Amino acid sequence: MSTINVKIAAIKQVTPLIKHFTFVKEDGSEFPAFSGGSHVVVSLNIGGRVHRNPYSLMGSPTDTSAYHISVRKQEQSRGGSVFMHDYVAVGMSFKITYPVNLFSLAKKGHKHILIAGGIGITPFMSQIADLKRTGADFELHYAFRSPEHGAFAAQLAKVCGDKFHCYIDSEGDRLDLQALLGNQPLGTHMYVCGPGSMVVAVLETARNLGWPESHIHSEQFLAPPIGEPFKIQLEKSKIEIQVPAEMSMLEAIEAAGVGSRFSMSRRCMWAL
Amino acid sequence: MALAFNEETFREDYTYRNSLSGIKRFPFPFPEDQYMYSVNIEPHTKGKQGSVFEFPLDVDEHYVAECNDKKITLEQDPGRYQALPHMMDAQWDFVELTMESLARDYPKHFSLHKKGSSWTWENKPLGIKDTFTFGDSSTLPMEPFEYMGRQVQGDFVLLDQRDETLYADAGIVTSQADWSLAFNVGMSWREWHGPVPRATELGVMDRALKFMLNLQLGSPVRRLNWTMTVNPRLDTSPENYPYWGGDRNAVNPDNVGDLVNLRVELQSLFRLPRSNAIVFSIRCYLISLKDIATIPRWAKRLHRVQKSMHPDLIEYKGMTKFHPMMVDWLAKFDDGAILEVGTQPE
């Protein structure tokens, strides 16, 4: 898989838990354009072990001078988000993949309902740029815990105008999914990204209301769970590998120095 | 290095010819004595200097004549270009891919200058120079995909990815081996590939689709496909079957070496950045049996491949009428020597 060498050009604390990182290419050239909803996989070398974390690209897809990601700090993470928050500094170099889109807009959709929970707002940032550029009909529904956690709320309110709806949990706002999804014109597509419980609730509501699967799109933010350690045998290489609790099988194989041609395709699996 | 472009035709008097170096760089598709349908996809990475794989988009001695032939076909049948409205981002992606590739890889013939979104494109072999605003179709003389589709060799189909499959939602198709864009536009992957014999039962098409859905930006792939065709004709479309279908009846044991051509398609697939669509490029290379016979290794190999061809494939590739004559003609170049695996000429 082709990769791009980047360095950190800027870091900004957006909320108490979210940091925004700006990448530029090491050779100073332009990045490829990308489509709304894309992510890149960032390789992080943490204590000699390579973590590959996918992050949504948040900037405008047509701005090729820099790529932007935001990372929420997770104390329960396998280390990626803590590393990004506590150790990554301006000027540091990384390898990232080319943009990959597993959460793309349905180009033939007549209307688009975007539902974001917390840090789940990130893939919508670039989608909104695409929707505005093409003049598409859309609504953004953004739910978060309390005012200080509403990263980008002010910015989005300005960009989206009356298409923007926000729900602040601490102020008692609730997103009425039944009312929102129960009254949409034919040809509407719905997209949800957020914590697992929220995604499940949205999908269940949509299915119960008879939404066709092809019109429901979701991306879930969840850390790969920490499991039990186990051993695997590699037939061809004739070696045995110990997979620790916090490592995936692939990571353990790579850590053992065995070449793997596995290409990243973590649908709905976002390491934090 | 500057290319010399042939004056030649792909219809009527068929003056198409390959130079000696054109023969040597021909993408001969048979590494083994027996042909088996396979997906045979590999990364579309930089190949040897001078080979058809050297650059993402190959420009060769046939460039000008082929673009002229494409123009004639489009004049006679404008329906060979089609694009559904939601493919406009993919159209611009295609413009960027083709202009950047040609200007970077063939700077003697093509140039591209950007000032923000104002782009100036010059195509010296075809005498074209235009300044336009990237993203604004009204600043080009025609839709962006058609504009550049006319300036690159081969056929192009833009595939939209949705509902876990691919839809052929735009195309410029003037050199197809007996398939129709008008018939296929808007079709899904499975509808499109329904007729390929032996492929569906082998599960080949499902695996290929899965692979393509995961195609990554910056990591294009390619494969070779082939058929045999009578006369070096690019436009062997079903729409124009009356103009070429009958040519098969003209083949006899004396002219088979001149009339029958191996037609190789270099198929490449690129993920496009803004649209997340895929461009499927089908580039056609033609070589007569007589020219193949100048390369002893290829003549022997082609003889063995054709002699052992499955009857279903002979029929599917439209070779039934001349197949025995072709095998007989090739037999005299085959001394039975063992050939190592590989497609190289020597």
C-alpha cells in the first residue's frame, strides 16, 4: 500500500479532550484531493511497536495544502490517543496512508441526514464541504455531552446555517430519532457516526421505520477491545507467535517480523 | 524521448502497422502454453523503460491515429460518450489524472500549468491548447470527461461505488471488443459480467468485485485481457457489427496471417480522489499474426495456447469461424521446443 510522509505543522486543543492536528507533506508538495467521509491511517511507533490508527480527514476535500484530523483522548485506549495527545509535537514525522473512504455520501441521494455524536462529528466535516459544494439538500444533527465538549459547534453553525441542529445533553436537549427519521421524503439517505450505543439506537430506529438498508450508512467509534492473550502458529513460516491481550493478531505477526500483505480495511472499527 | 506518430487507419484500408520497436514492446499476454481464465490482477507500478507499463497511461506511435479514429466513431455515434449527472466530480478527477500523467511522463508532447484553479493544457500532437477553470464545465468546449477522453488512447468507464457494488455510470467507449456502452451504462458489476462463460461458476467475478471495492487511492492495478480480431479495427462494437462482423468470412488459409490480429487489452483501474469513483481504463494493442511470427517464442506460444483453447472460450471470443485456420497457420512456427514460463520476446 502506498504511503505519504507527513509532518505535524500545528496542534490545537479544541476541547478539554480533543486535539486538532494539521499535517503537511514532508516534501512540501500538495496532498491528493479526497472525498467527504474519508480517513487516513496514521502509523504511530509507540515504544517500538507500530500502531495503525484511522482518523477522519476533517478539512475541505479541495484544500490540498494540508490534511486535518482530530483525536479524542481515551484513557482506556491501547495507547494511540494518549500518545497523540501527550507525546506528539509540532515538527514530528509520520507515515500515513492515502485517503480511504468507507463512509461515502450517496451521490444519487435526494436528501442527506447527518447524525453525529461527540467526536463522531469528524467525518461529517468533510462531507459537509462536499454537500455544500454540490448544492445538495442536507441536515446536520450534532449531539454532545456538555457545551465544552461541542467541538466545532460554533464553526458548524456558521457553515451550515439553518441546516444545523445541536443537542446538548447537559442542558436536557434530546434528539427525537423517531420524529427525525419518521418524516423524511423518499430518496433520503441517513448517515450516523458516534459512540456505539448511539449508532445502534439510530440504526434500530431507522430499520423499525422501514428505511431500506441501502439508505442507511454508519461508522462507529470504538476502541478494539482488550482481549485474552493467545498463541498462533504460522504454517508457512513455521513459527509460533504469542499475541498479547492488547495487540491484534496482525500486529503480533508484523511485530514478529513476518511480512504480511494485509491491507487495512477496518470497516467501522476505529481505534482511539 | 520524442515519439514519432504513425499515419495510419483503423478502418476501410487498414493501414495500421507496428514498427519493429512497436512489435518488441507489445504486451504479449500468454506466459504459459495453456490459457486459463483468471483475474491476474497486479499492481500498476512503473515497468521497464520503453515498456507499455513504464507510465500509468501509455502513449505510443499510434496515439494520433487512434485519437482521430475515436473522433470519427464519436461523430458517427455520439452515444459512445455517456455520463450520468452524479458523475461530475469523477469527470474532473479524470481530467486531473490524465493531464497530470501525460504532462509529467511525456513533457515533449504535453504540458499543464496551474494557477490556482485556472489550468492551461497543451496537447502538441493534436494541436490543442486551452485555459479553463478546474471544476467549471462551462469553461471547456465539452464535458470534462469527454474532453480528455478524446485525448488519451483507449476506452474509459467511470465506476461509481455504492451499495457494496460498482455501477458503470459514465464512459467513453470507441474501441470495445463487442460490448456496448449504451447497453451497459448504469449497470451494476454483476449485470455487466453476467455473460462471461466459466467465470461466474469459478467465483472469479465476485472475488474481483471484492478486490475492486477495496482499491486504494495511489495504488492502481492492472491486468491483461485478450481476444483475436479480424483486421486492426478499434471499433468492433455491437452497434457496428454489420461493418465488421462479415470480415470473419474473408479469412482464408492464405490471408490468415495478415488479417487475424491478436488484440490485447491493458486494463487498469485507478481509485479517483474527489469522487471515490474508479476509472476503468481499457487500452487496446493490436498485432497481426504475421508480426507475431517475427518473434519465434511468441509464435510457438500462441500456437499452443490456441490449440488447447476451451471451445466455450473460442465461441465467447468470436473466433469460431477462423480458429482452425489460425491454429494451422501458427503450427508451422512451432517446433515443439520447451518454453520457459514468461511473456518476454526472447
